[in-house]
Amino acid sequence: MPVGYWSTIPGLESMKTSLEKQGIPAAFSFYAGEHLCNHILYSSLQIAAKGNASHKSGFIHIPVLPEQVIQQHPASACLPLAESRRAPGIVVNHVIEAAGNG
């Protein structure tokens, strides 16, 4: 069993640029941490690998709101609500466009 899997969503290499062109800061994270989303991504890709299945899988992390940094998460990155609402749509549209070109 591998210690990790890479996201398989199309257009991943240019996704950061796509978000930044829309004024939304973005970064790739290679830290699996202890979050449920990491477990779901790993399990999804592991099940696919074991069953010789193919599917696209990945996740994005939406940072906390600025007021949450002040109140609860002083060391966290943050993103205002308007950008937090726009980012997933930009990502989905980017993936769909990349899948159509691939």
C-alpha cells in the first residue's frame, strides 16, 4: 500500500494560475495532515487502484474567514467570504475545460 497518491483531476498543473488570474490567492499543499478530506482522497484513489478502476479525484481546501483567524485560528491562512464562494466555481470550470482539452 503506497504512503500517498497524487490528485488525478485534469488541469491541476495550471489551476493555481487560473485562480490567481481571478484575484484569488492559491497554493499547492503537499501536507496530508490529519484532515478528513485527505483520508477521503487517499481512500478513493486506493480503492480505484485496487480495483483497476479509473476516476478523477482531488480536493481543494477553502481557508477560514478573516474573522475566524482573529477569533480562533491565529496561524491560519484566510480568505474573505466572497472569494471563498467564487473559488470552487472557478476550480470546477477549470477542471471541466481541462478535461475537454485532454
